[in-house]
Amino acid sequence: MPSLRELSDELLSGTASIDRAQPMAPRFVAEALAPGSVFVSSFANVTAFATDAGLVLIDTGSFVLAEPTRVVLRKLTTDPVHTAVWTHGHVDHCFGVELYEREPTGRPIHVIAHEAVPRRFERYALTRGWNHAINRRQFQTGAEFPHTFRAPDELVVDRRSLDVGGRRFELSHALGETDDHLWVWVPDAGVVCAGDLFIWASPNCGNPQKVQRFPREWAAALRAMDALGGEVLAPGHGVPIWGAAAVHRALDDTASFLESLVDQVITLMNRGARLDQILAEVVAPPELLARPYLSPIYDEPEFIVRNLYRLYGGWWDGNPAHLKPAREVALAQELAALAGGAGVLAARAEQLAAAGDLALASHLVELAATALPSDRVIAALRAKIYTERAAAERSLMARGVFTAAASDSR
């Protein structure tokens, strides 16, 4: 297996495919990142910086994988942990602090996070069942969503210059994937810890099952990182990028990608376009989509466009029939009656799927199944169409939703 640095070089040169090096796949490998620093590749990565006072950790692990991540880190350094900085409050980044505190040389760890993180934890407790359902669909996992969260010891509003054991860490807040994101600059190492502002995939700012994301501000944060001239980029997911030129290109490309989508959507919105027209006309720059770190393998541009419309225009898509729509079952039954029965809709859905139009087939089979939910033949067809659609999708999010729909019909 190649080292993280070798894999990074192979991805950037095109000799390795990002589909074969999925950034969400934990590698459980620890390598030196820069002088006095260690990078641990997990589902969500952890970066450790050595100081005279102990380690400073940027993120601490997921609620599922924090312990194996700690074990991997401890293969390269046994220094006690002094401080932990959470880049944001997503549950794959902010667990495992107590594991380090319980080590033989452990001690209370000072945890720093953005001021919005406690509010996120309150929301997670309020909507635990919903978040469990999301994770089950998105990742096809049965892991229970956590119900208790460690509170940060210190909250950052905008910026914080942190000195620990003779090393300086510059913390900056940014709206991006979340409203509680911090990214970290370590000047003496030339390392930018981007958190989930860079994940070796099309930016996760359109997730159809999650709360609001902020593409325009996200791009601005990437520009601010780029201006520092870093030598190493440590992402929230995926492998690091080494070399100032490669770091610049990755940050600049990702910012340009988001800026293009933002500009196109806002231009059309200012002309009064409906969401349906915007979805048809906005095109992500193909030369940027071809970059290995912007491939739509997790989120995808269509979802980002929808999120931008919601951010700047609200939830109504511009179709007056959708403002106060009929119940889905009433519409399905009416259309089934007009077509000559739910079976007719289902038969046409099967024809469309066979012809390769899985999107339109999905609409028709959904109407048929909603109009006649007790029909097992229609249910089986629904499962077949969504199974095919999941197999045809590249983004993990779309694949997860369609796979869950297929499972529901079985």
C-alpha cells in the first residue's frame, strides 16, 4: 500500500483514481506531516502537533472510530495531549477526548471550538432520531447517533491566536459546510488544517438531508487560506497535499468551483428564474469537475445549486402549484385514474427504466406505489428501479437515498 504522500502524488498526477481512494474510507495510517506534526488518516482525520507542553490535536475522532484512530496516532507519538481544537461539531470530528484523558500520562485536555458548537449539540439532542435516520440512509449504517456530547472549554467567536508550548496556532472562523467551522494555520510548520472546508471531493455544501450550508463564504475562507502560501494542506477527509504549488492549486480551484456556482445561481435568481430553470441551466465548470479533489463522489453540484436557492430564496421553488400542494397520495391516485390505473404507470416506468431514463421512471413508479401501496408487483418494480438508479449514481449521498428507497420496497 502506498504511503499517504505517495497516494497524494498519484491522485494529483492522475495515476490513481479518486474513486479507488475514497476520501471517506478510513486508512488508519499515521505519517509525519511536517516538522513536529503527525497526520492520522481515518474517516475524519486527526492532526497532532508536538509542543513543549504536549500535543495539540486538530480534531479528535468520530463517535465510532475515535479509539482505533487514537491507537494509530500512538504508534508515532506518546506525548500527552494538552489542547484539542475541533474544526466543527460534526460527530465524526469531535469525539474521543476522554480516551486521551484516561491514558496513563493523561490529564484534563483543554478543548477549543467555535461558539456555535454548543448550539449544534443542543440541536443534535433534540433531533437525535432524525439524525440517526439520516446516517442510516446516507451511510447504510445502523450505528446509533450519539446522545451525549463533551462541552468545549473555550469558545471562539471569530479569530483566536493560540500559543501552546512555544508554538503558535491561528484559528479562524468560517461559514462553510457548517456555521461553526474553524480552520487552523500553523505558521512554523507551514500547515493549513482545513477541516471539512477541503475533503477531496466536490464540497459538501448541498447535502439534501442536512441544514443550511454557505458556499459563498466557504469560497472566501479558501481564498484566505490560499493567501497564506502554505506548504501542506491537511484536509478533514482524504490525504494531505504537499508542496506550495499543489496546495495553491487545490484551494484556488475549489474556491473557483464554488464561486462559479454561486454566480450562476444568483444571476438567474435575479432574473426571476424558478428553481427548475436554474437546475437546468447552471453548469459546474467541467475543467474543475475533472480535478481529483472536486469529483462529485460525496456531494454533487446539483445539490449545491438547490442549497444556494434555499439560502437566498427560501424553500418555495417558484411553481405556484407547489406552494400549497395537494397531498402526494391524492395526486398519485388522480394521475393513476387518468392513466388507467397504477399498473399502467408502473408499466410505463419499467419501459422508461429499460430505455435508460431512470429519473422519469422514478417519478412514475413513485406515483404508482403511492397510489397503490399494497401492490407487491409495483413495490418490487420500485425496488428494482431504485437499485438501478443507485448503481448509476456517483455521489454517496444520492446512492444512499436511492439504496434506502429500494430497501423500503423490499
